[in-house]
Amino acid sequence: MYFTTMQAKSYDVIVIGVGSMGSSALYYLASKGIKVLGLDQYPVPHDRGSHTGQTRLIRKAYYEHPDYVPLLMRSYQNWSTLENMTGDKFYYETGILYMGKGTHPVMQGIKESASIHQIPINDLSASEEFRRHTPFAIPDHYDIILETEAGFVTPEKTISAYVALAKRHGAKVNTGEKVTGWEYIDGNVKVHTTNQSYTAEKLVVTAGSYAMPLVGNVGKSLTVTKQWLAWFQPKNTDIFSEGRFPCWCIGHEDDPGIYYGFPYLDHSKHPGPRGMKVAHHSRGNVTDPDDDNNDDTFDEQTKLSTHMNRYLPGHIHTITALRSCYYTMSPDEHFILDHLEGYDDKVVIACGFSGHGFKFVPVIGEALSEMTVEGKTALPVDFLKSNRPGL
């Protein structure tokens, strides 16, 4: 039995936060025979983190940094494993169409990652036939790149599947139980909640927008921002349906970040708002998810509607839904994955996913389980340590 000294204690490992990364970590730990408890103050899944919203992009030509690509390759493998284990579908390969000036950081980053890691991409910039037949109104000076081995994954469905698998392997999950703090006493971790206290030998913190008070000095560098997601009804759903229309990203030259969107989905397979989901990926307004009363959506609706009508003129009928989620931003917008200093490698943290983490859920969970059980992982995560320059 693992952790034989823990027989008199409550759990081998406690995972705080059963969202994106926590659900995956919970499964990988439980599958190793670890006695593990997952704690979350909300139902799982919920809309108080960054995983809400029906779909998330997944791609290999990673413009954020080429160092992520080996992790993505493993993540793709683990998505396939999850589908085989459950008999369900979580990854949809629609391709992603990227549009922007050749000097835009997104377009440059895609080409760099693709070149370093031999990822197939198609440069359609000079294709007059493509420009003539696409519903997008693409400026003549924009480059166009199609990444075929890309598409979207389903966040709420994925989290529910990992939690179900974890429970099948013996994990316990307590929801509606808020963690009020934790302490390290005589080589063990004691976690306090609104209901009671729990003891374990090791701790994993994957608390998303609630991580700051739980991850020591690392938390001082994190900020939570509110982001908006919109769904639009197209005039002709057939043109934009899954299988005919790809996911897409636009590096609009006058705004930071990217605008991105998804095909029109079959509601019977993808519950949630109806329409084509669209969002602007950039740093939103800093907020506190526990004290967020900002429901003024006029500016967001106007911004997203303006860009939909600019790039898909004549195709959009109306906005059908607007939802929010929360990013937990690190200063350099790269993930933080590490042992928390000062606790004998018994506390592992995963935070600061900065709005681009969900595609990594299956591999981050695997890495967290190895870092917890073995004290290290062979997966290439060293560039995400908490002591890197810039944090």
C-alpha cells in the first residue's frame, strides 16, 4: 500500500479545486491506488473558473512558446486515452484557421512552433481561390494559415468524465465545501474547510481563481480577470456547421490578443448556448470572483458584434447568449507548475494558466500525479517552475 505511514491518517493526498487540472490530477492519482480527496466549494463543473463555455480550442502549432509543444503531443495522446476509456468523444478535429498580419506575434509564433516541431500547417495567404470562397472578409495584407491537426475540446464534459473515473478508482469528492486554509504540521498537511479539517501526507493545489491565498508567495504574482464569451446566430447555419467550418483565430491589428471562434454546433451533442461561440482572448478587467458585481455587458457585446460583422459581413443574425469566465493570469502568461518551496516537496501547485490551459488538462493531471507521488516527473515541465525569471 502506498504511504504506509499514513494508515492512521485521513488521506494520502488532498486536491484543492476539482476543476480543469484538479479533476485530471484526481483521476491520475486515484488510478495509482492513492487514497485521494478532492475538495471544491462549488458543484463540479461550475462557472466560477476558466473552464465554463462548452468548448475550448486545442492546437499544436503553439504560438505562445514552442516549449509547450511536447506537452501538447502528450496531451493529444491522453485525450485519445480518455476517449478510449469512456467510449465518449471529447476532441473534435475541425482545423483552425489563423488570420493576421505576418508580423503579428500569433502568426510568427505559429510558424516558429511548426518549424521547430515539424507540425503540418498550410499557408493559404496567396490562395485567391480560398479568399474568394471563404465567408471571412480577410484583409489583403493578412496572412492565412490553416492548422489541420487542431480543433476544440469540451471542458464541462471532460471534467465530469475525469471525476467519474476518479470516483470509480476510489477517490472521494466533496463539493459545496470551501477551503479556508491549510497548514503544514510535523511533515503532514492539514486542510481546513467550512465543514471540518482533513489530514494528508501531500497536497495538490489546483484552485484556479481561488488559488492566491493557498500558494504562498507565488499567489502575490497572480491576478484574476473577467472574460466574456458570446454566441451568435448565423443567418445560414449550414455554412458554419461543424464539419464544414473550422475553428478560427484573428490577430486583429488594432487590439491586443486574438479574436477566436468555433463552428455552429449540434445542440444535441453539445448542450449549452446555441450559436457560434466567439470571444476575445486578452487580459480582461481585474476582478474578485467572490465580489464580482460587474454585469455591464454592453461594451463587450458591441465589441464582439462589431468584429463579427467586420470579418463575417452579412452572415450574422443576432447574439443569442453572453457568458463570463475567469482567467488566473501569471505575469508572463505562462503556467506555474511546481513544488511549493519550504514544504519538503509535499505540496504541488498548478496555477496561472492565463486562459490557455484547458487543452493541456490530460497531461497536466498526469504531471501533477507524478510530481506528488514520485517527487518529480519526466514530462518536460521545467520551464514552468515558479522560480523562473519574470515571476
